[in-house]
Amino acid sequence: MDYPKHIYVDGFRWCLSKDYYKRSVFISLHRHVWERKNGPIPDGHHIHHIDGNKKNNSIENLECLSESDHHKKHWKENYEKMALHLAKNRRIYERSDAQRESFSKWSKKFWVDKEATEVECPICKKKSFCKMPTLFKKCRKCQKDTHYADNQVERACKLCNIKFICYKYSHTFTCSQKCAVRSGWATKRQRNELASIEPDS
């Protein structure tokens, strides 16, 4: 059945866009028909076409479903569309070994031949050269320092309960090597370093 490209409902001109009649990008006819009959659509709900024909916008063909229930009704249709799309464009996703080798050689040559641009770190004002100046934000040293400074937390020693500052993602739970050895959490290197220190006389 052929459907007209334009129809008039409630004094508005509705245009056929793909499978739906729309008045604008955000206003669809099936939602308008439902709201005119039943009031505003609840949040998190969709309007479903019962017979599957998205151009049939009579009130008898519309029902209000939750988002999850609506997706459950269309999962098979969406799966078949995706399978058809992959079958048509299989050559895009699957490349031969020769194509991959050719693309690898081209990308390596492109990167080697690309000229480096001089950039300046906004923090330490140190100048350096970068092949991707649009992605440059700061030098490696400043990036590491700022990352460490922004991720410091205060913890209490598990043994003596003294508070200390450490890196948020570290596994440090003691304030010193002595407490680490006493608690049994010290590494072999820490225990050897502590044993090499001469005791106070």
C-alpha cells in the first residue's frame, strides 16, 4: 500500500520521514495521536504500533509500553536488520592479509613522513616537538605530576593510626616502613632496606 508523503492532521502538516510521519524532528504523529486521546506519555515509555505498520497511526493500533517491553517486541526485527547489514557490508569488516599489510605499511609511512610541530607546555613552558599538536595538552612530566597531585588521599595507618598522604590507587596502608614490617605488609626490598639501617645508639 502506497502512503502519501504529506498528510494533514489537526491542522498540522505531517511529512513522511523514513517510516514515521513527523511534524518536526522531535514530534511524531503516533505520539501526537496518543497524547490527544490519553494525555501526556509517562517518562520512560514508548508508543508501539500493534500491527507493526509504523504508518498506521489510528488510536486502535497504538499502545503505551515501557522502554524495556518495547525493546523486547522489536529485538528480533533489530537483530535481523543488523545481520542483513553485516552480510551486505562484509567486505568492509573483513580484510584479507594483503589488505591489512598494505594498510599497515601506508599508516607507518604516513606517521614517519608527518612533520613534527613545535608546541609549548602551558605549565612549565617547556618547548618540544609533537606530531599531533591538536592532542597536546601538557608535557609528560607535568601530566604525571598533576595526575599524582590530583589523586592524593589521606589515610590512617593500620598499625599506629597516624594519618598520612598517599596516592589514591596505591596499596599503601602504613605510614612508614617500620609499621609495614611490623604488620607484615612490607615488600622484600623494604625489609632489606630497613635491616640495613643502623639502630640509634
